[in-house]
Amino acid sequence: MARITSNPAVASNGNIFSASTTQEMDLGAKMVTADGSVYRYAKVGAAALVAGKLYDGPAEVANHQNISCAVASAGATSITVTLGATAATANQYAGGYIVINDVDGQGYTYGIKSHPAADGSATLVLTLEDGETVQEDLTTNSQATLVPNQYNGIIIHAATETGVPVGVAVGDIAAGSYCWIKSRGTASVLQDAAAADVGKSVGASTTTDGSVTANDGTLREVGVMLATGVSTEYNPVFLTID
């Protein structure tokens, strides 16, 4: 049973610039304004947000992918895994997911409610979201991948991508704060050297951090230009991330 939330709230545009040092709602919560624009509630990572730049979810952790599971019978409310050589901080994956990616139990995805810290190469007990239980027996042959909540610790989109684009900053926000980022609708967005023409698709840049670029057909679209782009400027883009 997945996490269940109420329908997206319709809020005044003034709320989109709010930020706080305390969490006020679920990370990833969606806000839809009267004009149809979409915003997501996120926690800023270790570096402050800059208005108009593109941000990704947390960087993948290779040593938390394709890791082994302990035996867990159907109906269990927790799953134990053995990490690779990278440690996990307490609740690093809270609000995220454990994906069973191979052998027994493969194909299932479970929400993670909480977990303690664990050293690299140590075991980690993941408590599943309320109401969720293991659906098929897991064995020591089962393999799993840990996926963080994509809005927990967002980072600048890097030219060499380490995460998934989740939105554009609507203001300058301090590191560690909770705020709204824009994922759909009109936004001022930084262009790289390959600025696109009006009406053309743009993707996450592979040359300039925090920017978008003319989509050559190999990039995931993050928006469409609303005016002819100018290199290194912040031009209007209709975001299509969410």
C-alpha cells in the first residue's frame, strides 16, 4: 500500500516564494496554482539554490545499488540489506523506495518509512511505509536498489549528470531549507551555449551546470522555449518536468 495524500492544493502564487528551516509537509508534495503551474515541495541540499537554475534529485549512490537482501517472508514489515562500501545516514532513504531488482521478489517496489544509520558494508534494516508488507518471499539471492526521495536534498544539475531533473528554483534559497521548486509552467531558466529557438524542446545541459540546452533528440525534455533563447541568459521556458 503506497503513501496516500490528498488532491493537489490550489494556492495563490504568493506562496511559491515561501521557505522555511522546518519541514511543513511531505517532500514531493504537489501544489498547483490557478494558472495550472506545478510546484513541488523540496529540501535544499548542501548548496543554496539560485533562481532560474535547474536542479536534480539526490545523486545516485553506486554502493547502494544491486545489493543483497536478507531472508524476509511475505507479510514482513521491514527489509534488511547489506550495503556496499558507502555508509548510509539515518533516514537518508526515508520517503524513498527499495526496488527488488533481481531474483526472488524481483519487480516489486516498497516505500521506506525510516531506517537507522549504517556503516559501509554493514547491514541496514529498512522499515516499510505503514500498511506496506513484503509481497513475495525474499532470499539471500535477492538483490535490491535503494532510491531516495527525489525531493530530499536537491542539487544543482551537473553537466555530468548524477541525478534526475526535478525542477527549477523560483528564488535564491539557503542550503538545508524547505521550499517550492517549479516543475511545470512558465519559468525563467538559464541557457547554455546551445540556446534553442522559440517552440523548440530543451533538455538538461551536458556542458553547463544548472542550465538547459537545445534538445538534440537524445535528452529527456524538461521544457519548450517560449522565446528565442540567448546563450548564458535566463529566458522563458514552459517546463514539462511534471
